Amino acid sequence: MNNQHPEKLLGNILVVDDTPENLRLLSTMLTHRGYAPRCVINGQMALRACNSNPPDLILLDIMMPEMNGYEVCQHLKSEAKTKEIPVIFISAKDELFDKVNAFAVGAVDYISKPFQFEEVLARIESHLTLRNLQKQLIQQNVLLQEEISSRLAVEKNLHEKNQILQQEISNRLAVEKALQEQNLLLQQEISHRQRAESALLKSNQELARSNAELEQFAYVASHDLQAPLATIASYAQLLEKRYKDQLDSQASKFIGNIVQGCTRMQTLIDDLLEYSRVGRSQKPFQLTDCNQAVHHAIANLQGAIRDSQAVVTYSELPTVTGDFSQIVQLFQNLVSNAIKYRHDVPPAVHITAAKQKENWLFSVSDNGIGIARQHQERIFQIFQRLHTQREYSGTGIGLAICQKIVQRHGGCIWVESQPSQGSTFHFTLS
């Protein structure tokens, strides 16, 4: 067994289990790998140990007398001092319901008994690393906010100087007849202006770098928002389940609104992450059979196709050079929209391709509700929706992702449509 571990992964581990043999095995294993384990045999002792000296991570059994592991975890997550401590359940209960309950009360992982030492160690190291990265992210965010404030102050100063410069130019135009006498002064002003432009160019370059950093931060922050949103939704559902007989209809409606809001927010975050991944992807292009890509897309949409009784057909499609997973997503988004925006009759979607000089022209046609001409350009912009959530659910990101995928592949995308006459989306690929 390898005993060489980075210092940052070593930590104080609290082991909670009412079986002395399990405590002995885990304690020996953790000590051997350089951790400092503390062992307790019930939930009350675990809570006291955490309050007196919070550990870096907790290994928690579920089936214990008096207070089970779920209750212990709920107590820990309700206290500010202990709510951020990662909790990994280790239990002989291996049903899906047990695992769902574990994550609902705030656990970060679930290991089934009998456990493998290497698996336990790997998961401990992984979650301690994630915890350290979260702390670093918070520190980096503080530094980034300070840097933004500093740059805003510089920009304000540059704006004031630019206004002064504009006023000086107006004054020079007013005294144009005295230009020869003021030539030396004008040369000095030109020199000052060049320096100001150089400083402005440098500031713009810094701003571009800052925008890239903010995009990266937004990606990480959006990713980290998913877990607390899931927790909020889970707790709201637990409130409704446990106190259903004590709640009036208005309270139940409020809880339903909370769950729906969390669901919509999670969908939006997922779509934003997907939109960000398209531009960030570094996966090299390769020969891609579009017939297989469409087959995968249809398989992913089987539920919606079955519920709407849709018919999706396609002619023989070519092989292109591209990112297979993104091309699957492109077809999937377009077919999904054709199914969503339909009349009362079952949707009919047909996909074709025609060879052009250097590209292939793909067309996805449907018999849906159609799109008015004045809206046909803005539907590819992010967050642009033509309908309310009650009419058609969604975030307004799907077609923006399609456009980004097509542009990454060097093509273009557009739509031909009339209201109530269906739509045909065209795009080109090499």
C-alpha cells in the first residue's frame, strides 16, 4: 500500500459506526495512510465530537440505535459550524431509496458494505480535494472582485481624461486660425493622446482577459449551484411529505412553487453549462456518420416521441468531419423543438442532406406551429423566447447552442417558416 500522499490530502477523519470491528478496521487503514482518525459509536457522540473539534470529513454509518445516520447528518447540516463538513455514508443498506435519502439529507457520497479499503481511501481523497478547491475558489473570488473594482476605477479615470481630451479638441478647432502659433502645443497634445490611447488599449486587453476569467468563474459557480438547488428542492419535498396533514392548501402551493422554481433553475444552469461547454470544447474533429448521430438523437428522445406519437424519419445522410457528440446534440435539439412546438396532430419530422460545392446542406422539416418572419433571426440568440412558460417550457438556449455548434464547425444555420405552416431549419457542415 502506497504511503506517499500530498500533505494537502491529510486530514482529521471522524468515523461513526456502532460496530467495533468496523471502527478498528477503518481506524487502522486511515492511520496507516497518514490520516488522524477519531472513532465514536453513536450519533450523540458524533455531534459532540463535531462541535468540540470539527473534522475535515465524516464517515457515517446509517443503521445505529437511538439516532440513525440520516438524523445525524441532518443535525450536522442544520448547524453553521458543521454544515460544510463532507459526509460519506458507509452502510450495508444498498437500496436506491436509501441512497436517495442519503443525498437528500446532505451527504456527498455513499459507499456500500462490505467496502473495499482502496475505494474508501480514493473517495476520501477526492472529497477532501474538492473541499480544498471550494475554499480556494472563494479566496479567488474575493481577489477577483478586488481586481474588478480596481479596473472600474481605472476605467472611470480614463473616461474623465477622455472627456477632457474631447474638450481640448473642440477648443483647438475653435482657434484653428492660430494653428501655426500653437503648433508646439498641438504636438504635445498629440503625444498625450497617443499615450492615452496606448493606456486605453492596454486596459481593453486587460478587460478581455478579465472577461475570460469571469466566464470561467461563471462556469464553475453555475456548476456549484446545482447541489444547493437540489438540496432546496429535496427539503421542500420532505416538508410536504412529513407535514402534509399540518399544511393548508396555500402552504402546499408555496412548497410546489419552490420545487418548480428549483427545477427551472436547475434546467437553466444545465443549459448554461451546456452552452459554455460548446465553446470550451477542445475535442478534435473526426469523421462522423450523421446517420449514427441522428440514430443516437432519436434514441435520446424516445420518451417525447412516444408521448407525442411523433414520426421522425431521415434520408441517407453523409459522413462529415466534426465532433460526434455535438452533432448528436445539434440534431437532438432541432428534433426536440419540432416535437415541442406542435399542433394538435402528431408531429412529423423529416431530415435530409444535399451536397453543395464544399459543404453539405442539412434540412430538418416539421409540421409544427411555425415562426413569424420578424422573429426568425432572434430565436438563435440566447434567452430569446417567443412563448411563455405556461405555453411551452424551456430556457431559450437550445437554438443558441445549435448556432454555436454549427459555427464551431465552420457552418451557418437559419430557418424558413410561416405561422401554422411548419418550419424547416437549414444548416451547413463540411
